Amino acid sequence: MIVTVVRSGGFAGLVARGEVDTNEAEDGGRLEETVRRLEAAQPGGGRPQPDRYIYRLQVRPEPEAAATEITVAEQDLDPDLAWLVDRVLG
């Protein structure tokens, strides 16, 4: 599974991007389980707020597969999702 996180917004409007292949990561099982819970929960109902980050997560089951995309505002991050974005942006 390929997990990509793009963080945008914030005070300076900087963009950060990270990507992890769970098949090559030591904590790949935890990453995949967190992604599955995230997809089932459908987070991100909140609206963006000034000077806060927006996270766009793309999940591909394999490198050439179509990606599922989830967008979450900073204030909607729960502890699992916060760990996931920090881990991928690393």
C-alpha cells in the first residue's frame, strides 16, 4: 500500500509532501491498520480555518492502482490520524 500525505495551508502557506510504501516500512502493519480505520470513519467534516493546515491523504493499494483520497482539516485530526500524517511526512 502506498500512502501519500500532502499538507498545505498554515500561516506561511507552505506545502509539505511525504510518501510511504507500507510493504517497505518497519511499521507497515500499523500504517495499514490506521489507514483502514481512517477510510471506515470518513473523517474531515469540519471546515478549513484560517492559518491552519489541510491534509490530503492518498491511498493506493499498489503502485499503479487508482488512489482513494481523503481530505481532513487540522482541527479534525484524532490521535491516530495525527500519528499517521506525522509518520508519513516524517
